[in-house]
Amino acid sequence: MPPEHPARRAGLASQAAVRAKRKAEWLALFAADARVEDPVGISPYDPVGEGHSGHEAIAAFWDKAIEPSRIEFEWADSFACGNEAAFTGTIRSTRSEVAVEVDLVAVYRVNADGKILALRAFWELDRARVTSISE
């Protein structure tokens, strides 16, 4: 995936910071008024379904969803248009002895400065594949 498009570049930087567990670097990629919806709609991390808006809420999302897990991305492709890029593929999240894989579409929208305005991940909890690491 060539990173030349600003939204694709921001998405790849976001994913790299998540993999490396660099919270401050990840937060710095977001505009002050950014929103994270992962997944879009109601979820265990977002019981109201409105997303996590602003750096404080996005940082709290990191603490609950990202920090406790090892996260890997396997992208089949990405599509960049306008000020957005959509990545299609699979994400694997491992906590303790359990791994969860889910197919998804992750969409990053950036502003004129290349800061992420929105991260929206489309995936379905009931389609997640759960495995034990000891298997």
C-alpha cells in the first residue's frame, strides 16, 4: 500500500503506533475534535453508540480497548478518495490467553493538516472469531 495519500498515511501511522503501544504518538495523530467509532454503533466500549470524541475520550478508549491487548493488522487493500482512506482486512487482538480476529473496514478521514478527524471501524461482534492461544 503506497502511503502517498494523506488519509492512507495517517491510517498507517495510527496502526503503527497501536502495534508499537505508543499512546502519545497515536493521540498526536488526531485533531482536537476527532471522533473514534470502533466499532461504529453500540458496543461494549461505547454503550450509547456515539463514539469517543476529543483527545480525553479517545485516550480513555485507548486505555480500555488498546492498551490491554496486542493488536495486529492484516490488510487486503486500501482505497483512498477525497480526504478519506478505507482499509479492508482483518484485525487480531490478543489478551491473556485469548485471541479475537474480526474482518473489518476501517475508514480514516483527515483534515487539511493530515490530522485524523474520524476513525470509523465497521465490524460485527457476532462475526468475531475467538481462539485460545494455547490451542
